Amino acid sequence: MKENLFSRLQEAKTEAEQIWVITESFLNKLSPELLSVAWAAVIPHWFNPEVLAALRPELQSQIAELYSELLNLPFIEVFPKRGYDIHEVTRKVMLEYLWREYQDEFYILSARAAEYFSNGDKPEIQIEWLYHLAVVDANSHHYELFNLARFWTNNFRHSELESLIGKLLEQVESNRVDMSAMADIYYWAGKVKLLFDKETEALQHYEQALEFYRNIGNDIYAAKTLTAIGDVLFHLKRREEAMQYYEQAFGLFRETNDAYGEAYILKAIGDLLKLEFDRREEALQNYEQALAIYREISYYDGEAYILKAIGNLLKLLDGRQEEALERYEQALVVYREIGNREYEATTLKAIGDVLLDVKRIDEAVQNYEQALGLFHDIGDDYQEAETFRAIAISYSLQNTGDKLRALEYYHSAIRLYRSIGSRKDEAITLLPLSLLYLELGKLREYIRICCQHYTILKDPEILEEMPFPQWSKSLIKFSQQGRIQLALYLLLNVVLFPFVVILLFLMKFTRW
């Protein structure tokens, strides 16, 4: 017997074959009942007496005894907090053998496992449930996978979603699920990679999903996958490629009468035309078409979002600020009706920005103040700081009394930027604050704020990100070489103060 085992090991060509030879030698020594339980134990990632009883109901009366015997096998190991498992390498070769030689038995055990784990609500139980459901019921798996994956995505449970997809990919790589399940799993694998900023890997998984969706004729999800690929390419600034994918998706959405998808693509193409190709009038046409669809299907979130996007575009076009305000006001009404306080706040701030541009400063401040309260209520510290800064800019354009109020708002913005660690925005805000102190004749405060500003800009990465022309960055680097250089720079600021003020206005109006 030993000679036969040794001979088979020598004939084995791979490590996996060697492991199977050794494993089989142990399995052949087991009683029929224990062997049956061992094959059941290989199906889930872990087992305990209750799991084994569910998988082998015909042996339920003997499970306790068989479980104790099973734990004596050399390839059984502890699975923390859940029971035991079969060693990963051994489990893999056993699963391959069972799938290859006894596929019907594999399906029976997987169906029982899916039923058993379907009753749990803990993440590890839900993951195990979908792992088995993918093998035995692709249609139910599609519905349940998308429901759970969307729920976890919306609740920022990204690590749990990553674990789920990792387990499902085991079934895909072993070719134990059909094409529709493979497509769904690759689709969500792409989304998971994107959640962790791995765009290249996300694209690979999306392309795999797209191939399977096309092969099974699922045009609806082929269109959604084309859209997802377009979004990633857009993010990677490969925008001509993104346009190609969006156009393919648009055609499929139209063929399948998916109005929501059609509107989304019109919006996405509008974004491309606006940002990359500077074809703003065409972008506006796309936005208007998307808006009409969202209104037709009564999708209020989309309607408000597009109205705001139209406002964002119109304010960039010469002489169309009033139209921008009109669209923002329409968006604001919808956001209030649907109770979206976050976007209500961002829209109020956008209205304030346009009013400031057209020098309706009092109205701008009123909108900023409303936005400020909302940002504070929802806990958005960054946008609250941005709004403090916008109000400060507004007051700094007014009379001396208002300029003193501007100081308060600048300092409030700086405190928030510091609390969230946004040193770049802190530096951006310190600059106009220092110049305001200079304008008010408060030279000591001017110098103090300048020193804080230049301390931050000693970080070369932050300096490089600052929205300053290159000559200004060179002067700042010069000022950091010593006290004399800093003094010369501060003196130069005083002499050139009127020109610096003009520069600040230009930077403001170009959205620095």
C-alpha cells in the first residue's frame, strides 16, 4: 500500500496532484458515514455540528459522533469563532474532485448549504449564503447579490462587500457558476475595485462582465456596464474613449426603453462636452434633453441634479447668469420638496456665488447664510468652511464695517480647515485674510498671518497645488530662504498691494 502511494506521488505532475494523492489515501480509510460527512464539510468555508447536520440530514442522529471523528483528520483546522474548516489547499483539491466526478452531489450539498445560510443576518453568514446560491440558482443570486451589494455600498460597508466578491470569485475561477452569475460577479468586482481607487483593475473586471452580458444577450446590464466603463475612463481623463462607451450605452438604453439610463448618459455626455471638448452649447442641449426625460418619468433627484448642472454651465457663459439663477432656484425648490438638505445647501451656495459675481452682494450673503446653517446641521465641515470663506469675501467687498465682519468669517473658515486637516485651503484663506489686514492698516496682524501662510507653503507639495502663477510661486520660494528675503517679499506685497487685490478678484471670478 505504501509502495503504491509512493509510486503515485512520483507520477503526480503538479503539487495539487500530490496533495490529492495524499488526501485520497486518508479518505479511503474512512467509514462510509464519516466519508460522507467529510465531503459535506468541504462545501462551506467552515463547519460545526449544526452545519453538518443541515448538509447531511440523513446522518443527523450520528452527527455528534461523526463530528468528533472528523476533527481527528490531519487536514482539519480551527476556524476562529465559527468552528472548524478543511485546510485551504486540501479543500481546493477536494472541491475540484467532487465537481469533476460527482457534480450532482456537489449541487445537492450546495443547495442545502444555501438554504441553511439563508437564515442568517450577520455579514459572514450572508456572504456564505450567496457563495452557495451562485452555484445552484443564478436568477435568485442576481436579485439577492444586487440587493445586498447596493445596501452595503450605500452604507459604506466596503470591506464586507470586498469580502463577498472575493468569495464569489472563487466560484467563478473554478468555473462552477453559469455565465449570468459570472457577469454579475465581475460587474460588482469592478465596483469594489473602484471603491478602493483601483481604476485599472476595475476596468478589467467591467470588461469581463461586459463580455458575459453580451454573450447571454443581457442588453440592459451590458448598457449599465458600458456606462460604468465610461465613468471610469472619464475619471482617468481618457475622455474620447469614455465618449465611445457612453454612445454605445446610449444606443442600448434606447433600444431597451430604459429612460433613466438614457437620461444618465445624456448628462454624462454633456459633462464631457462641457469639460473636455469645450462644446458648451452642445453640452447644454444634452442637459436639456436629460431634464425632459427626468421630468417625464418623475425622477425628482435627477431633475434637480440636472437643473443644478445646467445652472453650473450657464454661469460660465457670458451674459447668462440670470438664466443660471433661474435654474438654480428651480433645483432648490425640488431639493426642498424631496428633503435633500445636502444638495439644498450646495445649491444655495451656488446661488450665492452667482449673485456675488453679478455684485448683488447682500443677496449673496443671505443665500450663503442659509447654506451655512444647513452645512452645520448636517455636519459637512468642509463645505461649512467654504461658505464661511465665501461670506468673508462678500463682506470684504463692502464698507469698512463689513470688512471687520469679514475678518471674523475668515477666521471661522480657517478654524474649520485646521480641524479637518485641509492645509491647502487654510493657506488659500490666509492669503486674502493677510491682505485684508493690510488694507485695514493692521500691519502686525498682516505680518503674523503672512508668517502662518508661508509656514504652510514650506511644504513643496502644497505650494505646487496652490492656484498661483509660476512667478508668484518663485517669489514665495525666494521668501523662504531667510528673514531678509521674507522681509523683502512682505515689503513688495505692500508696494504692489493694489495689483494683488486685482489679482485676487481675477482668481475669485475664475473659481480658484
